[in-house]
Amino acid sequence: MTVSTEDCVARLLAEYAPASLLVIGDAAHTPETSADVTHLAAAEAPDKLEALGRFEFAIVSGLLEEVEAADAEAVLGRMKNLHTSRFLLLADPARACLGHDALLALALAPFEHLADGRVAWRYDLDRYNPERRWNNPEDWANPQN
């Protein structure tokens, strides 16, 4: 099932209710929000992102279509490590400089297929490494387990 970009973005903004929002690129009509919004052009992100602080949520669009793969990886890595714990990436798979496997390697998860042909990818640190029964210090200290 496909949804509109606006519905996808609105649903995540409602879920996270961020106080601060970074919008990189042409994020397609960001719905009304009470968040403090900072805009940055996708082509400027590799050079100007470093000067920005931390945000509760970010929406990235057009990045994979406008910059080289190395720059896109650097921007997404910087986003995850320094600027936000949650973001939405909107990407056109036919034009993106990074493919499915590269985005998975960056800890992004496919979220939705959009009506305009793009795929919405979500990064959420809280969902990145779900707790597993075996993933605990008790098993690490007891190899026989």
C-alpha cells in the first residue's frame, strides 16, 4: 500500500511531536507544526550541516538525488551521530546515489512506499537495536549459554 508523502510526514511528526525540526531538501510541504524548524538545501548539507546543533527530529529529502554517494553517507552518518536520534529520509530509488543495502548498513529501515514513487526510510535510535533474550550481560559472561 502506498501513502502520500504528506501523510507519511504528518504521521511521524504526530508520533514524535518534536520541539525542534531540521528539514533538509525539498521535504515536500512540511505540515503545520509547533516545532522550531530549520531549513537547509540538500546540496548545501555536506558543507553546512556541521555548523548546526542537535534536533529532536529531521526530514531529509532530495539528498541522495543531489549529492555524491560519499557525501550522502557522510551527511547521514553525521545526522545519526551528532544531530538527531530520529529522522525520516525520502529517496527516489531510481535516482538515489545509495542503494537499499547501503541504507540498511547505515541503520535505516524502510518505512513506507510513497505514492510519488519514493521510499520513506526511518532512523530511530530507540528502534535500532531491539532487546533480544540473548543480548544481555548474563549471556556474555557465560559462553556456555
